[in-house]
Amino acid sequence: MTIDARESPALAEPEQLELKIVARLYGEPLVKLPKDLYIPPDALEVFLEAFEGPLDVLLYLIRRQNFNILDIPMAEVTRQYLAYIEQIRNHNLELAAEYLLMAAMLIDIKSRMLLPVRKADSGEEVEDPRAELARRLIEYERIKLGAQQIDRLPQLGRDFVPARVWIDQAVRVRLPEVAAPDLKAAWADILRRARLVQHHRITREELSVREYMTVVLRKLQNRRFAEFEELFEIERGVPVVVVTFVALLELARESLIEITQAEAFAPIYVRLSYLPS
């Protein structure tokens, strides 16, 4: 855990961090605990994850005062950083340990900047003591901004949940079976129409059911399906229509043809059973 230095009570100057609110009394914020009130140790101690480490504190101090990260005023930044370290040492020594290491680095950089600049033996310019710190700060800020952008992306379990839908890949479309009343109604309509267009001829004709079974199969050959009414030669009269109907029933009984209907009162279709769907 880290302490939110932006709400720290000990820094009151403009360039220092804001006051820390330790509690609220009747809605009013308190920046320090009442002296006449007994409170168990650490009972109202508040830790907020505002700063994630020494680099985060330094970056806050620099960006808050619009300092150039490539030309850091080490004296001012070091003074403010040490004031912050003094606060957190009073609360958590273990937490202050990693910050003390950074404080030592800042003091070292500040002291090196006070020394006279000596040129290197090779004649090259001596590197600025702040260069390594600036590089680490820039890299840390880049990673921090990247993490914030990633956190704003929708996350599974936080912003949305997966939708699970079961789809049966083996589903086959099955057309409704033709009921006996539908077949009877279709047959009655064909018979009625056959009587309307029939001719009165006195002939004697022997009709073969097997022959008309062959005729129906030929009509269905090379066709995906045919309407029920197309298979009847109504103009040849009722006997031919009757034999054709018996031939259709015989073919259906022998599973050579399929008679289907999409829905109730829809047209009836006939197709060969061995043709692919």
C-alpha cells in the first residue's frame, strides 16, 4: 500500500502537496485528529493507492509544476521529495525504505551537479547526471499511460460477459408431414376439376397402374420436385386421374417418392426419394 501524497497534511506551501483528509465529522473534512479524542492506534489511518512508487512521486512533482523533464531543477525537486519522505516515514517505515533509496539518488545527482564539470579523457562531453533519471521517468510515464489506455478498454467480467449460445450443427430441416385430410382435400379438388373439363366419350380403355407409375417417375426425372397437380392429365378424364392417383399412392407406399407440404393449406409437392435434397 502507498500513501496518497496529494492529500498530505504536512505540506502547506503552494508548491507542496495538498492536505490529507483523515476523517469527516458531520460531513466536514478533518485534516488532523482531535487531541481530546482517544482513538486506537492506526484506527483512522488511510492509505490510498495514488502513488505506485518513487518514480510516480517524482513524475507527479515534475508534471504538477510544469518542469522540463530533460532539465529538472534538482534542488527544488529534491527538497519537495524529501519533505514527502519525512511524512511517510512517520507512518510506515517499510514503505519509506524504497523511497529513501530514490532520495539518496536525488541527493547524489544534486551533489554531482555542484562539482566542476571535467571533460572525459576521450574528449567527449560528460553526460548530464540527470540523464539517467530523465530516461527512467520518461519510460515510466510511457508505461503508465499505456497501462491507463489498456485499463480503459472493455474487460471481460468487468464491462461485459460472454454470451453462450448452443447451436446444433446436425439440425436438418424437416418439412411437415402431409396429413390425410390435406391429401383428401387436394384429391377432391382435382377430381372436381376433372369432372368440369371431361368429355363424354364412349370408349373402353384398359388403364395400368404400373404403367402410370412409370409415367409419374418419368415426369419427376431430372426435376427437384413437382407440384401435386402437375402430375395429373385432367383433360384425359376421371379414369386417368384416378389411375394416376392410385399410382402416386403406390409409389409413396414403396418409398419411391416423397409427398411434402411446407405448412397447412400450402401447395403439395412430390419428388423422387433417391434424389439429393
